[in-house]
Amino acid sequence: MQELGMAEQGSIRVSRKDDNVVVIEKDLATEEMLLSMGPQHPSTHGVLKLECMTDGEVVTSAEPYLGYLHRCFEKHCEVVDYPGIVPYTDRMDYLAGMNNEWAYCIAVEKLLDIEIPRRVEFIRVMVSELNRIASHLVAIGTYGIDLGAFTPFLFCFRDREHILNLLEWASGARMLYNYIWIGGVAFDIPADFNKRVKEFVDYFRPKVVELYKLLTENEIFVKRTKGIGIMPADVAINYAWSGPMLRGSGVQWDLRRNDPYSVYPELDFNVPVPDGKFSDIGDCLSRHLVRALEMEESLNIIEQCISKMPGSDGFNPRSAVPKRVRPKAGEVYARAENPRGELGFYIQSDGKSTKPLRCKARSSCFVNLSAMKDLSKGQLIPDLVAIIGSIDIVLGEVDR
Amino acid sequence: MAEIEEGKGLSQSLHQSAAAYAVIREQFADAISDFDANETMPFFEVIETEKWPDIALFMRDHPKLKFNYMACLSGVDYPAEEKLGIVCNLESLGAFGHRIAVKVKCSREGGSIPTAAYVWHTANWHEREAYDMFGMQFTGHPDHRRILCPEDWEGFPLRKDYKVQESYHGIKVPY
């Protein structure tokens, strides 16, 4: 553009393009404002702090600040022996304790190279999938609250209560279970547990449909989430996104299917990805949709577990639990599919000690959140809330 | 039955890792160490640390490798060798599915490792965490700050010789 500077008064600038079109630019840019969101903001799902530079209502950059919930998990691991770490893993992602314990146990079992009884594997799959549904219910319910829909939250928490009761019955605790042990589980599931789980599955199936009508197909909800915070698949992979976040971008990647562990190869389930008809692939709505669809797949898995689980005759849940865990020298990186994505544990053992030399938790939320800066650029402040909600962070896992 | 199949899968993945390593070895020869073919985490080590970004880019973009997914990057302290290091778990997601781990080491005092944050975005925060906990520098890192500890925290908590500071802003730290 050729600037002629015909009239320059105050913030109004008139210029002329080559083809004699007069352009009048009104410079409405005001001073950029620093808006600090959190750590006590209700929509940051805990103690995340976002420092946003805003130009009016538009966010020009958002820088996440973490560490408010840092409890030195990795430092603790160096002074606690292997089985003693299991309760600490519960406290990382406190909404999906079972899945965390399991991922850690898989890592140690790989180092020890021990064989797990078949019934234990099915129990583990079942409690983890129950926990996955509970976790997704919190994610979906609180996401509704973020966007102003209060009712789905109450519906979700009502149904989550049933799962917590079931898991309390099995393990004795409601959220921090210490149920899955290295080589086994703490207790066998109670008699009639499978019957009650089946009752829950039958009860919950219509509730998922109800939730679709209540929230997923709600016009206001769709308007707030569709086309917001789009993440292309290749960038998502480069950011090492995993779980529902990656699948929301259209990549059919699930560790239960692509790097199978436990008895998942024997179980029949789909890996839902958005098809782009209802949502734009990679947007907030897709990520929500994947979580909603996954709950139904988890129900299918649980039903198969009930029918395939070997009987409890002569079963000792602690038969393969080692008396003293002292793995051979070596390193391992093992991971499992958590409700929020890939939870990996890197463990280094020196072969002499009963404590790991180094235990690093690769937290899925930590990695998913690291794309926040790119994701939030140029978004409106209310959309920023929609994006944070769709990442579904648990700060206990981000900060560890 | 399941265990046997799993065992098969594991050795097959080891075979894939070895094939991927051979391609890297061909290009970088003596800059990298021999392949450590263990079942739990097959890895190789980068000997010429300054070549790490080239190796990373090669591993990501080579048509036979396509390590597009950095699953994990962990900082490690090796007090016996007087070194600090990182362990990167890489994977070819969606293309080949092979996995390999890469170790990069630097000296314990004032050591630095070139950043891989321009190759994999995810390395940005992982490297910040490794710096926060171990204190190695990542040269060329776009945002070289602490991430989990406060900015003015003294020392690097996961070093084996770490001594916690007595007080922090008037608060007694060891309790």
C-alpha cells in the first residue's frame, strides 16, 4: 500500500491504494492490558495462573504459570520404596487414582518381569474403566459449568456417586484407593460386585443419552465450543498431545489399542474420533464429544470384563505380589491410557536398592497444557475459558 | 496365552528399534554410541552433544524414521560419572510405530545441552522442568525459566547432592 498521508489527524489515517481506493483507517488500538487469571479463578480448575495480555477483549498471549500444587512427587520417590510410591501416584491425578496406580505398577512389573494372574488383570481393567467414566463425568460436568450450564454438573455428579460407591466397596476409599499393587490388587472384589456393576451399567446407559440431550446437543453449548481453539493433527502430535485431546484432532490413537497392555487385546471396543459433521475437527466441541463417546466404550469394556472374568475359586489377589521389590538394574518407560491421555513412568533402577534411583512421571495434563500459549493466541477471553475447560486439566497431575 | 503374545510383540518392537537405529548410525556414525538392545527400554546415547539437534531433526524428518512424537523427556543425575543428562522417549506415531530412547549427557557443573524445543514443541516444557530440577542449561531454548519451583528457589532439588535451603522469604523450609 502506498501511503500518501493525505490527512493524518489524531488516530484517523487516510491512505490511498494503487488502484485509487481510499482507505480510512481508524486506529482504535488501546494500550494492552495485563489480565491475571487465577490461581484462584474458578474456571482454571484448580490453581493454574494465566497471565494474559489482552487487547480489548482479544487475548494476544496467555502464559501459564504452574507449580502452585507442586508436592515433590519425584523427590519423594527417591526416599520411598517401590510399593510405597503407589499411594503417591493416587494423589497426582486425584480424579483417576486407579489409572495412575495401574500405570505405575505396569512400569515396575515390566522391570521385575513378573506374570500377573488373569483375574487380577480383569479386575484392574474393570476398576480403571469405572474410574475413567467417573473422571469423564467430572470433566463434562465442570465444562458445562465453565460455559454457564449448571444442571449437567449435578446430573454428572449424581451418577459419579454410584461409581465412587462401587470403588469404595472394592477398595475402602473413595478417591485415593491404593488398590492396585505391584503384582496384584489389594483385595479381591467383593461377592456380588460384578452384579452391582452390571446394574450400574444398565442404569447408566440411558443417562449417557440424557447427557447428550442436556449438554452436547444444547445450542448454546455448541455455539460456545464449535470452531473454538482448533488444533490441527500434526501440531497436536508435535506437542505430544494424547488421549481425548489427540483424538479430538482426528488422530485415532489409543494406547489400549496401539500399544496394548494387560487384557485389552481380547476386548472389543471402538476408538471414537470426531467425523467433522457435528463439530469442526480439532475444536473444543470435538474434544468434549470424544469424552462423551468414550464413556459408552468404557461401558462396553466393563460388560465384557464381567462376562470374561475367571472365577474366584482359589484366587489370591496377592499371589504374585513380591515380598521385596528389588528390580534388576535397568531403565523402563511404561505408559497407560489415562482419562486425560498418556501417563508414563520413567523408572531407573540400580539393581541393589529397594528404592528407585529416578522416577519421573510423564503427566498427560502437563503436556496437553503446554500448547496453551499457541492455542489461546487471538481468542476472546470467554473462549479462553472454553479452551481451558476442554483441555480438562487436573492441577494435581500438572504440578505433581 | 496373553503373556506369550505380549512377549512376541516386545521382541518385535525391539527388532524395529534396531532397524531404526541402523539408519541413524549410517548418517551419524561415531557421533552416537552403540545400540543398547534391552527389552524394557532400548536406547542409544549421543556422544557428541552438540550434534543432538541435527540428530533430532534427522530422526523426525527422515522418511524411514518419522519420530514425530516425543513421549517423554526426563532429566537424570549421574553423580558417579560427574554428569547430568536427559532421556528422550521417541515414537513414530501413526507412521511406523517404532520406539527408541535417546540419552544426551553434559558435565555436571555448568554443563549445557542444545535444545530440541524447535524440533518437538513438547520438549519446551519438559526441558524447562529438567532445568528446574537438575540445573543443566539448554542452549537456544526459547523460554529458559524454572517451571515448577519458584523463580528465586535456590538449588536444583533432584540432584543427588541437593541440600534444601534453610529459609525461603522468612519461611522455615525443612520441617
